[in-house]
Amino acid sequence: MRADRIIPTGVLLLNLGGPDSPAAVKPFLFNLFSDRQIIRLGPAVLQRPLAFMISSLRARKTRRTYEIIGGSSPINNMTFLQSKALEQRLAEETATGSRDEIFKVFVGMRYWHPFVEDAVKDIHGQGIEKLIALSLYPHYSAATTGSSLSDLRRVMTGYPGIKIRAVESWHDHPLYIQALVENITKGLLAFRSSSPSSGVHQDEVHILFSAHSLPKKFVLEGDPYVDHIMATIQAVTAKINVPWSLSYQSKSGPVAWLEPSTEHILRELSEKGVKNLLVVPVSFVSDHIETLYEIDILYKTMAAGLGIRLERVESLNLSGTFISALCDIVLRETKEAVWRQ
């Protein structure tokens, strides 16, 4: 069969999104705080008015933060680069196999352009009938993957001809674990090679897995996020024997969040005499404000004040092993798919 007559299988990468300009910060925050699956701001009828108020109050400070890292979030561009790398890897894999199949990869963001509805409109316009929705959050939470998939299912009610297969979690995929191990190994080597005469041995480096925080109520209601994070860490530390801790960053709002916070752990590790710390942003697959500002600037500065040298593991971004993990997930899901509308 000629490849140009094959209807592609669509792959939709789902991600958070981020403001792509200073002017986008306020509407991005409004979209974020309007989502009741993340945080409920009083009765449902008040969600959007309160979201507008909060986004208005926070916009100026948040814009200043983005200015420090270049004026916008890099997550949008990086997700597009990941989509192109994945499409290329899928093309290579199917070209060398016996499968007469082609893939087209799209990007749909939850809180900023391109929104999921824009991506699905494009998918429909290209005549695609089967779609794999792949969340770029490795660890399932109702606040992240759950919210993105709910949004997708809402949009899909207008496109009954497209069948969907959703990938909700891949926190223990062997290639994802290997990608983390590779980057952690590079990070450990950076301590050793920083000074030939006084390099730090691996045993002298403490690993801090810093995950994005989550309101505690999600876990109390059965959300598997923490279990998934722990499963990832256990798989990684089975391959790298290092002392480690887990903390949570990026909390916002008045509700109770997961603990311990990264700030608290930094102080605790300092009291224990830790001098060399390698931070692994375990729940993030690309750079954005939480890595480039929170970890690289805020936490690094705080650690220095506590007498700790803090370095960060590279984000997965365009890691070849990470892209291979996404490729394997897509091919596996295609093979096992029971397509549903």
C-alpha cells in the first residue's frame, strides 16, 4: 500500500502550557485558576470571578519572574520540539519494521495556546480517525493528566468520528527511568570534574528529588500521584546507589499542600551536614519556570546561604532516550489499542 494513501494515526501530546509573552501572563493565570480540578475557589459560581481577582493580583509579580528567565515560558517551544523529535523517531521505527503505518504528532496545551480544541480542530481537518492522547506528565494526578483528559473529552464530543486511546501514566517505563538515570549520572560527574584536584566523589553528593506539589486533598481522595513518584524514585535508585530525599515545590494558594517542601528539606539537609546537593526535578520533562527560576535561582541561592553547593540535573527535554520512551509508549498503545469514541 502506498504511504500517501494511509490515514495517519494521530498522537496528541498534552501539556500544561505557559505564557509566551508578558501580555499572556495574566490570561494564563486566569485559565489556570479557573480550573476547579486543581483548586476550588469557593462555590462554583464564584470560581471565575475569584480566578480573575487572583490572576490580576499576581500578574505583575509573575511577569517579573518570567522576565528573569527570558520573558516567557520555554515549555511551549520545547513541547513542539519534542513533538517533532517524536514524529521523526516514529517514522524511523515504522520504516524499518513490517508495519504499514504513519504517525502525525500534535500538541495541545491546557492553559495556553495552542489549546486542546485548536489541536483537535487541526487533527480533524487532516482527516485523522484514530488518536493517541499522551500526557507529558509521567505521574498521574487528577490535577494534571486528569484535568487535561477531561478537557480533551469535552472537546471530542464535537468530533464523534475520531476514536481515542488515552495514556494516563508512564512513571515506571524502563526508557523513562533510563533517561533519568543518564541525566543523574551526568550531574554526579559534574561534581567530580568541577576541579581535578578537589573533585567531589559520588558518595559525597546527596540527591534531592523535587516534585511539583499537589493539594493534600487529592491524595486523601485516592490520587496515585505520590505512589507514582515513589515508584519512579525506587526504580531510579535501584540503578544508582546514592543517598536521597524527596521534597515538593511550587505550591500556591491557601490550601494544605504535600510535604515536606523543598525549602524545608534544604534547611534539614544543611543541619545534617550535607554540602553537595544534586536536585532532580522528577515530575518535569522539560524546562520551565519551576526549573529555571525556582530551582536554578531561588533554591540555589538559598542553598548557598546554608553552605550547600546545589546543582540541578538537566531536564529531559530532547534526550534521545526520553524520546525513545515516548516512541515506545505510542507504538505499544497502537498495538494494544481498543479504540473508543
